[in-house]
Amino acid sequence: MISRKVMCVLLFAIAAFSVGMSHAARADIVGGEEVQAIDPIQSTTAALYEPSAGGRGGALCTASLIGKDIAVTAAHCVQPGGPKPVLLFGRDVHSPQTIKRQVTGVSVNPRWKTRAGKGMDEGDIALVRFPGGLPSGYQTVKPLDSEKSLKKGDTAVLAGYGISNARTHAGAGVLRKTSVKILNSRPGKSEMILDQSHGRGACHGDSGGPAYVRHGKGVALAGVTNRSYPARAPDDCAHQVVYTKVDAYRSWIQKEERKLRASPSPSAGYSAKAGSRAPRHSSSRASKPAKTPVRRISHGKVKRRH
């Protein structure tokens, strides 16, 4: 049984969204350092902001650029058929230099609908499509060739726009990175558990963000931020964290990339197919009951799904 503490952060009272969340609380990765302009992580990572239905706030997540018009993120970060998210390119989403790309297509892995909150291998992965291509200075990151190469004790570099202090929920929107160790590379078929018990790791706002591992002379995208672990652990982002392994969904990603790009109009493919809407791990939307009670995080408040 897993007590889910979703790694997204809800942002409220955003009056002017010209370049992104000028009135929102700021946040960073826990125990990390700011990503510099010359860092390759900066050029392959973007913030993902989904406005609330009422237009007075929204949820902040992170995404990795795997194509000139495609980014991969967590399924719980997007709501097919809901308000369209926006990708924000920049090390600080509050900066006037931040570049926006409106998301025009979303594909959520179908496993998420039936497996969310039910243990390992939840299918918490999604793709978003955006127009306009990559901004200058940005590039794509290559997914890891084989998840079987991941081993316990390997180092993973995490990145995201999430909070830097789980107790105070300080900050929001600055891209940071940190290093952790793989604790269990195969607790299920498509997820891995990383150790963040040493004061470093992912937290709220880092959902959907990357876990990079060394691959040859460079790095490769190994995982997507999913949820904290284990069951009933305190909401302090100081225990373990579950990442969805990207390579485990390679075939699905390739198929959905083609489908999103084949859409006849810029916004086609955004609405969910009949019966395909996945339960959202956000206090602002209702979701289907689960067998296991699931705790949700909303702007520092723990919500409970019954």
C-alpha cells in the first residue's frame, strides 16, 4: 500500500500571467543548487503550468524535452479535456525573459486510469505537444536505451521547479538540480525507487521532472518524477521517491508522438477519448474512489481521497 504524496504544487492568486506566476509562491528542488545557463539540464527541461478551471491559479510541474515539439511529464500533471497547460522555458519562470509555449496536445498513458494509487507500475507518464519549436538554446534529451542498465547505488541527477523546503513550502519556479542514489531499480516492471533520505531530492513542483543517469560520454533520461514513498511516510520529501522509467514506455511514447504530430489541427488530440480521463491527484478536482486511501498535496495542505 502506497500513500501518495504527489510532487506537483498548486499555485493560487495569479492575477497576471504574462510570463508566468508573478504572484505565486516560489519553490525549488530540496537540497539542490540552481541550474546555470551553461548546464545541459537547463536546455532540456521546462516548467509545465496548468491553469485551474476557475482561472485563479493552477498547478506547477516539470517536463523534459524529448522532441522538437514533444515533452514528457507525469500523468497526474495534466488533465486531458481540461484547461490547456503552458510550457515555460527559462531557469526562473518569474523572469521577463521566460518563453511560453501553449500546449496543444496531450496523451496520458492508459494504464494511469486503472492503476493510479494502486501500488507499483501506475503508468504515471504523459506526453504534451507544443507549437513553435524549441526556443534558442534548447535541445532534446535522449531517453535511456535500456532500463535494465539501472542498478542499485547508481547516481541519478534530479531536476525540477519544485519546493526547497517541505516544511515551509518556500519558493516556486526556479530550476534546480541535485544528486541521489538509486535504492531499488526494479520494485516493479516500470518504476524505480530513489533514496532521498540525506536531505536531497524531489518535492512538490518537481512532478514530471527528469532523473538523468550517466550514459556513455553524456547523460540520458532515465525517469519521470512520480510520487513519494513509502506508505504513510511524513510529508517531508526526505524518505524515498518513485520515478516512472521512461524506457519501459518506449513503444507507447513512439506511437503517441506520431499520433500527436499527425493531428490535423494544432489543438487536436488534446481532448480525452471517451472513457479515457484519468483520475487527477489534485484537491481541485474529483476523482474515482480507490481501494487504498490516498493523501494528496495541495499548496501545503494534505487532502485525503476516500
